[in-house]
Amino acid sequence: MLLQEMAQEYRSNTALLELRVRQLQTARRKARKPEIRYRLKRRINCLQALINESRKTIFEMEHYYDRGGDKHENRKAV
């Protein structure tokens, strides 16, 4: 599997995690009990951490071959 293909798989999985976060955010807004809201918030935070790591990994995979070489010498890191 090529890195670009792996990055696409990560993108698909990240989209699913983002969907789940939106579902949990909706559930959190509707929840009446503070304990339930607190648990949902913690769960959302854990998923956000996974999403952030996944995005970093996607970036690394998509730009793995950009390092070094004359043609990328003047490119700035984002």
C-alpha cells in the first residue's frame, strides 16, 4: 500500500471520528444530568486527541517525500 493510499484510509477513519464527535456534542447539549454531560465531554476530548494525531499522521504521510532535494529547497513548513 502506498503512503497516499494509507493517508486516504486515515482520512476516512478521521471523518468517522469527527462524525462521532458531532453526535456526542449533540447528546451533550441534550443531556440534563451534569454527570452525563461531564462523561460526554471527556469522551469528546479523547476523540479530539485521536483526530489531532490522525491529522498529523495524514500530513506526514502525504508529505513524506517532500523532504530534501533541490526542488523543495525553498518551501516553507506550514
